[in-house]
Amino acid sequence: MILLIFFLLSSSEINHLDSVKEDISSEFRLKIQEANKMFSGVVIGISAGIISSLIDDELKELSDKMRAKELGKIMSLPGDGLIITPLVLGGYIYGFISENQKLKNAFLKSMSNLLFSTIAVQILKFSGRKRPYETDFQYDFSFPGIKSRFRSFPSGHAQASSAVYFTLGKHLCENKLCSIILFSVPPIVSFGRILGNNHWFSDTISGMIIGVSFELF
């Protein structure tokens, strides 16, 4: 992700790699200093996941009855890496080139929040929780979770969408409509993952909490 920023900026007429390096270095130093926020988010996210797992089975039955897997795929798209990564990169680059400090900072924060929360979630996925399309029992685990069907907890889509859209809504929006639109994206993505039978409800709750760790805790 970072190397791609350097490439895009160095290949343009504007060559400010030193400024980009300073931006990224400062943001990463800040994240390291705020590591306790990520730790809090992980602990609270896991705890919330354990509690909310009590209704996983009921929500799985509801999603099965709705038979809306295709709709779930569409709802999940804003949290897909193929969409969200170009979004944060493009937003930062545009803010940098246009010298829009607010835009640049917001996308830089969303980028770092996405990166660090993704690392936390990918590590937790090794717990080996089976996805709902793999089992009907929400407490079915197969450690270590290496294959995708055993990497349900937490939801990466929920985490990524929360890390990006919540951050952008917090730092960019100046009216309620903008905030409502951006803050509503993570729940929509999460519900899409449930409808698509890719995640349990508790997976998405944990993912969203971990995704917003740096902005809430």
C-alpha cells in the first residue's frame, strides 16, 4: 500500500516523496504510541463477540429464511479490499496533490487504521472459527484457521469498512447527512456478510469494534 503511494506520486509531475514519507512516518509513530487503543479494541471486540454469539444461531436461521445471498454480496462490496484499498489510496493522493490538508489527513488516518486493524483481525482469524456455510454450530472451531472456511472470526469486511468509513465520517463530514451515510456503511456491510452466510453476527460485531479502535478508545 505504502509502496504504491510512492510509485504513483513519483511517476507524476509532483515529486514530494519526502513529504509523503514524513506524513506516513508521523502517522505510524502516532499509531505505535496509541497501541493501547488497539489492545482495548481487541479485548472489547472479543468480549462483545462472545456475548453476541448467544444469538448467532437465531440470526443465521433468519438469514437462511431470507435467501438473499446475492443481495448480501452486493451489500458487502464497500468492505471488499479491491474497493476499499484504491479508495483510501486515491483519497490520500488526491488530497496530497490538491493540497487539501483535511482530505489528506482523513484518508491517511483511515489508511493507517485499516492497516493496523487488519493485522489484528488476521491474527485473530487463526483461532479457526468455522464459517456459517461450513457448520450449523456457532461454537465450532478448527485451530489453526488457515483455510478460508475456518477463518470466520472476526469479519475482515466489517473491520475494514469500520476502519475506513467511520474514520472518514468522523474527520470529513460537516453535516448530519454525510455522517449518517458514512457511519451506516459498516452495519450494511456487516449485514451483507450475514446474509451471504459468510459470517456469524458475532464475527461482524467484533470486526466493527476492532476497526474503530483508534477512533473510539
